[in-house]
Amino acid sequence: MDGAYSDEVRRLFADPAHAGDLPPGGSRTASVEVSESAAGCRVRLSASGNAGRLSAVRFRAFGCPHLLAAAEAFCAEVEGQPVTALLARRVPALMERLAVPVEKTGRLLLLEDAAKALARELLEDSSDGTNDTQT
Amino acid sequence: MDGAYSDEVRRLFADPAHAGDLPPGGSRTASVEVSESAAGCRVRLSASGNAGRLSAVRFRAFGCPHLLAAAEAFCAEVEGQPVTALLARRVPALMERLAVPVEKTGRLLLLEDAAKALARELLEDSSDGTNDTQT
Amino acid sequence: MNASPDMVYLDHAATTPPDPAVVDAMHRSLSGESGFGNPASTHVAGRRARAAVEQARARLAALLHTDPGNLVWTSGATEADNLAILGAARLRAHRGRHLITMRTEHKAVADACAALERQGFEVTWLAPERHGRLDLTALEQAFRDDTQLVSIMHVNNETGVIQDLRAIGERCRDRNVLFHCDAAQSVGKLPVDLSALPVDLLSMTAHKFHGPQGIGALYLAPRPECRIEPLLYGGGQERRLRPGTLPVHQAVGMGVAAELAAARLEEDLRHYARLNERLWRGLESIEGVVRNGGREHAFPGILNVSIAGIEGESLLLALEPVCVARGSACNAQSGEPSHVLRALGRSDHLAQSAIRFSFGRETTEAEVDFACRRYAQAVAHLRTIMPATAVQAA
Amino acid sequence: MNASPDMVYLDHAATTPPDPAVVDAMHRSLSGESGFGNPASTHVAGRRARAAVEQARARLAALLHTDPGNLVWTSGATEADNLAILGAARLRAHRGRHLITMRTEHKAVADACAALERQGFEVTWLAPERHGRLDLTALEQAFRDDTQLVSIMHVNNETGVIQDLRAIGERCRDRNVLFHCDAAQSVGKLPVDLSALPVDLLSMTAHKFHGPQGIGALYLAPRPECRIEPLLYGGGQERRLRPGTLPVHQAVGMGVAAELAAARLEEDLRHYARLNERLWRGLESIEGVVRNGGREHAFPGILNVSIAGIEGESLLLALEPVCVARGSACNAQSGEPSHVLRALGRSDHLAQSAIRFSFGRETTEAEVDFACRRYAQAVAHLRTIMPATAVQAA
Ligand SMILES: Cc1ncc(COP(=O)(O)O)c(C=O)c1O
Ligand SMILES: Cc1ncc(COP(=O)(O)O)c(C=O)c1O
């Protein structure tokens, strides 16, 4: 761990526009939280699906600046995309872009775990329920 | 060995008035040379006796500055004294006066060895030979 | 100080800036103002260098109320600790192979002891009492017939907790066991009177008391029992205990730092106590903040606080430009939670959030106030990000 | 230079004055101009300190044509020698316990090897050829199945004799034996290209090339075989090979010294060759003077001469204010006759009279001329005191 954070990490860390929760209401909303016991890290993702798209994505995270910055970047990336965008592999590219030390791979992958779980929630919801996200 | 020499050692070392040999001639002259194999040191004392007194004393020495300075001080001390002055213990006082490191005691004692031998030469000479030094 | 300073340095337990007088003396030494040379040389240059080194040693000795001949220069406290512990253990190995230390020691002591364990020595690792002090009864019970060395630090580098050197030393003397003390965090900052303390070996380092980095010393009590093996072999410098060319400017710097410390110690301590009080008053009202280590028997130059629900590495970044430490500087890069706080009974969760504030001679009240505000802001910011579950899970 | 200078320093093999650019950079570092801090801290102060240390490491690496990652900071060459030799021998002890070195090594190497001998290792002490070089056939014959390490210096500190590192290193590689080289007297003064030399471990120290005292480095070749045990335990600094707070200003000073050396090396060498030639021309006509060590394969920054019938300690004093050495600075205080010259076959008598002149970047021809006259005067003075029998007895 080098202790030096890139400018982008610092920016995302200082001003995480997507940090927080989604108010229950309007569109279909789901939340998942995953954690990793080794370093005690935790990631919570919430999203509203609207017409098969992620109309809003929010995160909360307990972890180091790299994890927080990556979570923010992740949310910004997928917001507005189809729900299935949550299933893409994003962590390797994020780690490179944010110069995350390799020993933090484990905690960064929490993001993918949470995203997959979130996608499942949103997709299940839409398949066994209201059809409006399908049109 | 501290490497620092007292001002007196430096003075005696730089200007050893009694360094050298005595020209054979006039009065009764004797020379002795003693050496110590450990550090290769060597002391040669020469003296002219006149009426039981040391009219002139000279030294040559191979050794460190302390030995050279002590030899010079020794000669200055005994010159003009009765021959028996050569038999007095002088090295402890000299070592103190010149701040000679204790590990150099062995080589400094060469001075006493040489002085004793010199006294013997001068006293023997006078007892079995010409009487003029006795008057 | 203006509203947003470039940097507020509150990490003096990691390293202190050298005092201007120290910098000046070192600069003059490096420039050869009083000559330069190898103190081992017998010529005039060497003698001048040696005189400078010996003057410095005398200054350090005066600070510690001991004879200069009892001090051996080293490259810092890490080397002094290793020299004392490995050196004493190895020399006395034929008598016994048992050592006693604490779980809250600095890595320089702990890792040296662990290395000896791998080499067949046995080490008893005593746990501290709740506030970080050694339990003297536990120490008494730990002694064995084959115990050769006890190593207990003076001031803990993470919490500032002060151990009772006299009580520990007396118990060692009673049993003819050597007592080593890592005093890296106390020399120059708390009174250390070696003429009165039953300590055999004591490590110190200049950069913790406004001297230069890279020089320290080991004190060896003038007792026949107090003998050690060297770690390094070479020239006959430092009574053969520590060969290598003596770094003149470094010794000069440590000497001046010692002289300053001797003159300012009481004043500095009062300054630190004021700053400590002020900082704690500012922090204690923040929800979830706890103080690590007791207030009694603590060096006031250090204040260590944890906070529930906040991740330490993020807290450290959010605190910038305030420079403080998580754990000690030496663990900083590994990111492991502090073994010291764990030994004090803190949970992993609280231990990982610990921040050590530490003050220096030049620290101002304005800096402390700034740090306080910054801490509050950082916590507020991170609480908008961190899930509430993190606190519950802890 | 006027007729009677205060001091003429011709003992650069003992220590060199730091270059003004080095002093300046260190002063700026100590004053905190580019910040100060503990390089192990992760905050901004620590990162600035670390950046300064890494810039310095890169400069040193550039001088040696190697990667910065192959260099570990130490407190000097004594520590680097011990770390390399004790560290390699201990790590490889399970494979074999035989080492090869020479009788003309510096005490830091010789005493480390002797310490290993006391711990059950076997050491072959090769004698040099007449002019001080290693006999490569003797080396080949010395290898055994259990040989783990060869330690041979680059430039001898008393005579300036240069060993053939390539030839030695190749023979070691052929046999899968590690090769350690004490290059304290060559780094910064002779080209040392680690990208091309088959050397595994190489020790250096800043104060021999116009850098500060108290900092050095050990090079470790990036080969899986090249592993060693640390001497010190503690924080994880320097790949766990050398814990302890990195002294930022010291590293900065060594880095600047390396950069200067890289730029000036050829020019310095020509300067030393001229001075060496000039001094020898002045001395060789004095009756009884002999040169120690060959002229070929010799570093021109050192000229070592003996003279029959003159005692060395007295000669040294009579030479003042010219500062030169008898033997190396490390033996200076013990007064033992040089083991190096004895190994070259000099009699005790000639060895004890040896004087080492060594030049620095700032040495002038006028200083050399002064030293020459002073030597002649000193010899003349001492010959009026010393008995002629001393020469005959020798
Ligand atoms: C208690 C303690 N011991 C030892 C050390 C190591 O000191 P140095 O950096 O001088 O090796 C430190 C600080 O780093 C310390 O705080
Ligand atoms: C050849 C050689 N090796 C090792 C050393 C030791 O270096 P240091 O003084 O940096 O420990 C020296 C000089 O003292 C030397 O000349």
C-alpha cells in the first residue's frame, strides 16, 4: 500500500455524488449489502429500475478511499444503463483507472458481488411482477 | 592510544636538543643501546662523565613521539647530575608529565634499562681505570 | 495560522522536524567549519572530528544523567533495540534462553524477540492491563530460572502510556535479570535519570526529540553483568560494540537536540499537556469517539482516539492536510490493525479507526483547533458514505 | 595556498568532505524546505519524505547502472558488509558453511568472516599476489562443494589495488556461489556498472565519495539466489532487509553525491592520476622510500609508501599539518601494523612506516607539493633522532 492516491481517487472520495440511499417511492427500488470479514469492508448498493434501465444508483461503503472512490465511479458508470450493465466485469478496469493496489482486489470485488446481487433483485422483481420495466 | 599529544610532547619531539651522539674525545664517554622486539623500539643513550657528573647526555631513539619526547626530557633531566642520577626511577613521573598512554609503559621503560646500563658502564670505567673522574 | 493551512503536522511520534539550532549545528559540521574528518583518524582532522563527537556524547549523557562512556552511538532506536536484545540474549544464551516482553512493544523490540523465538529462545509476551500498563504481578510470575532479559518500553509510541521503569527494574535486579528499555518515545521528552534508574540497557533515537533521523544510541549500565554481543563486526569503534565510521554531523545534531531538550523539557511537557487537553476537549463530544490508553501515566505528547463506524484509512485521507498516524508509522504501509490497541482490548473495528495525534515543540493551539474541526468534518463526511450497519456489525 | 597552511588533508580514503552541493541539499532537506517527515508515514509529509528518499535511490542507481529496487539503504559500508556476509552465510547455512575471502580485506569484511568462523563456518583466507591482486587460480582451487559466498573488495583501502570483479564473479556464477564485493573505495570514484558485472552483493558508503557519513547501501542482484537474512528486525522498511526510520537528509545527501560522481568521474580520475604521479615523483628520490602495491590495476586516488628506518607514528606527527593515514583509519587507534601490507609481503619494519596519501576532488597540486616537502623534512628530522641501527636491524 503506497499511501498515495491518484487525483481522481481524491476527487471521487471528496465528492461522492452517488453516496447515499434512494428514497422509497416512485419507481422500483432494490438494495443489497455485501461484506467481507477480513478487512471488515462493506458495500451497499441501491438502484431504481425504470423501463429496464437504472434510473438512479446509490452506494454506501465502509472501507478505504480506493473502495469508496471505486464505488462512486461504479455508480456513475452504470447509472442510466440497462439493468444488465450491472453484470459486466468492471472492477479490473476500475482498478487500473484508479491505480488501486493489487492487494485490495478482494475488497474491490465486493462491488461486483453487490452489483450482481442487485441485478438479480431487479431482474427477478421485473420477471415475476409488474411488467412496466419490460416495455 | 588517543593520538593526541600534549603540547610538551610536541615541543620536545619537534626540537630535541639532546638528540644525537657524543663526539669521542676529551672526557670519558660511554654509549649503550637497548631494544624491545614487540614494537621494534630502540633507545641509544650516550654520556660523557666528568668528575662523577654527567657533563653531556645524548640519545637516539626509534619509536613513537612519546618515546622520543620522553628520551629528550630524560636527557635534559640528568645532564649535569651525578652519574648515579641515571639509577633513579624516572619513567613513572615522565609518563605522567607527558601524559603517555599506559599501554606504552613497556617501551618507555627502555629508557630506564638504557640508563642503568649506561651508569654501569660509566661507574665501572671509573673504578677500574683512570681516576680523574673521581677527584 | 490562516484558515486552510498547507499542512498541519501532528505526527511527532513518527518523527519530529529537527530544531533550527540542530539544523544549524549540523550544517556547520557538514561545512567543515570546525574541521571535518574521520573520528578514528589520529591526525588533526580526525582529532577535531572526535572532539565534536565526544562533545555530543557528553551532551546526551548530561540529558540522561549518566557518564558519556556508557553510551554507544547507533543508527537509531531500531538498531539500539536489536543490539540490546539480540546482543544480550546471544551473549547469555549459555545461561538460559528465556525473555520477557510485552505485547504492546514497538516492532523493533517485538520482531527482535520473535526472531529469537525462531532461533530457539522462549519469549513470554505479557498482556497489558486495561489502560496499557504492565501488571507487575504478572511480571513477577513470568520470571523463570532461565530468564535472562526483560524488555519493556518506557513510553508507548501509539498511546503514550508510561511504564514504571523503577518497579520493573528493581524486580529484574532482584533476580539478576537484565532490563532493557526502549525509550525512543521518552528520551528528550520526559525526565530519564539513568543515575537513579535500575535499567541496564536503554535505546533512544534523535529524530523523536527534534534531532536528526538516522542516529541514536544505546545506553549500557556500567555493571559487569551488562555485557552484550555486537551485531556488526569491523573497526574497533564504540568499544567494539558498534563498528563503522562515526557520522560526525549526525552525532553533533543529536548532541544539540539533547542539550535543547534538557533545557526545555519541563516547558515542553506543559505545552503538550495543554495541547492534549485542548484537543481532547474538542474531540470527546463527537459521537462514538473513545480515547485509547489511560490519561494517568500517559505522556501528554500523544493522544490516540478511535471512533465507531468509521474506516481508518479513509479517515486519514479525509483529515488531510492534517498529518496524523494510524497505528505507528512503521505499520502505516502494511495497513494491519494496531497490535498495541488489540492488546489493550480494543475490538478490531475500533482499533482500525484509531488515529494518533502527537505534538511537537512548535505545535500551536491554532493547529490543534484546526485538527479538531477537520476531524469533526471528516467524520461527518464519512458518515454520509459509510453504512450505519458498519457500526452495528462491529 | 600559502607557505604554511593550517591543514593539508590527504586522507580522503578515510573520509571525504561532503561536496558543497551535498551540504546544500542536506541543509534544505533538514530545514524542511521540501517538507520533512517519516518516509513510512502515508500522509502528505510522509509521502514527500518518501519521494525524496526514492529520488535519491534513483540517483544512486543511475550511478551504478542498476534498478533502484536493487538497493537497500544502510548506515554505511560496515553495516552493508555485515548484512551481506552474515546475512548470506546464515541464510545459506543449511546448504554449506564455507566462505572464501582475502587477507587484504577491510576489517568490516574480515571481522564479519572471523565472527562466522567462531560460529562454526569455515573461511579460506586467500593471500594476494605480490602486487596485491587476487590469484584467480588460487581462487579456483579454493572452491569447495559447500562454498556459499566469496567476498572480495573492489579497491583496497590501503593500497588502492583494484581487483578484477568480472573474472571473480564469473568463477562464482559458474559454481553457483554468491559473490559479495566491498566497493566502499570504488563507488563514485571508479566506474561500477552493475548491469554488466556478475556481482550479487555490493557494499558502498557515501562518505568516501563526498557524501555524508553514516549512510551507505547494499546492492542485491535481482536473482532468486541472491537472498539474505536481515541483521535487524522491526518495521517493514527496505523490503524487511533493513528496518528503521529512513534518514531522509542522509539519503538526499548520498543521492546528490552519486549524481555529482556520475557527472565527474572521468575528470576526477584524471585529476587523481596527475596528483598521484606528481606526489610519487617527489617522494621516490628520498632514500629508502618504497611504494606499496603495484602501479598497474591501482586506483590513482591512493598512494601508499613505506620508508626504512623511520617509525610510522612519529612520521605521522612530523608530517603535520599534513593529514594522512597509517594503515586505515579504523586501525589508526590500535597502532597495529597493517595486515594488508603484511599480506603483501612487507616486513613488519616497512609495514609500520607506511603512510597512505589519498586525494579528493578539491585536492590541489600545491597541497601535494607541500606534502612532498613536508615528508622530506619529516624524514630528515627523524633521521637525526633515529639510530642507524634501526635500519640495519630491519
Ligand atoms: C518506541 C519506538 N521504538 C523504536 C523506534 C524505532 O526508531 P528508529 O526509527 O530510530 O529506528 C520507534 C520509532 O520509529 C519507536 O517509536
Ligand atoms: C574498503 C572499506 N570497507 C568498508 C569501510 C567501512 O565503511 P563505513 O565507514 O561506511 O562503515 C571502509 C571505510 O571505512 C572501507 O574503506
